[in-house]
Amino acid sequence: LGPMLASSGVSLYWLGLVCGRAFGGRLGHRMALPKFTMLASSLSAAALMLLIAAPAAGGLAATSIFLIGFGYGPVFPNMIAVGAAAFPLEVGRMTSIVVAAGALGAIVAPWLMGHAIADISPRASMEVALAFTLAMAALAISLRTVDRRPL
């Protein structure tokens, strides 16, 4: 990416994340949260594929970066809500587990992406992000069969 887009990319991502959370809060009441989370993750995956396919296209890259964040936005809050519905007697414990899992993902994914960009290429780094995003979508859709026994 050019210097201007590269320097503003993180801000575009976070703007998308905030907008996705705001929009997700409104839309989350209109469909099942696992399905909504899968759709949001799929939006991020599609935007990542666009970024991988056309990284130098300024406007397309900027839009892709925003959409990656936008799709990720509702994922974490939705997982808290899904967990609270699945384990209503264990909300505090479940929340701790989901937050810890989110933190673990926030540690491992950037570390792997950093190794990919340093050892292979920037494209490989985005492919790692895509793999994590597709895994999130698959996990979200699998939540339809959550075991509701106490943790």
C-alpha cells in the first residue's frame, strides 16, 4: 500500500470495528446471533480476499480495510450474548472464558501474521488473517448445537 493508506489503515480498520459494533447492536435482535456472527465474519473474509487480490488499488483497499473491521465488529459482543443465553446460570464464568479466548486470539493471530509478513510476504500475512476469519465463521455456525450444561 502507499504511505497514505498504510498510515491510515489501522484507523480505517478501527473505524470499521466501531461502526460494526454499533450496527451489530441494532441488527443483532433481528436474526439468530450465531447466523449473524457467521455472516459478519464472512463479510470480513470477503473483504480480506479483496485486499489479497488487489492490495494496491487505493479506494478498494481502503474500503476493504474498513469492511474487515466492520465485519469483525459484532463478533465479540455476539459471542458474549450467545454465551449468556447458553449458560444463564454461569454468565460470569462464561464471560471470563470468552474474554480469555478473545485475548488469546488477539495474541496469537498478530504474532503469526507478523511472522508471515517477515518470513514470507505481506500477502501471506493477510492469508493468515483470512484463515482465522474463516475459522471464526465456522465456529459461529457450529454454535447452533451448543451444549447448555453448566461449565
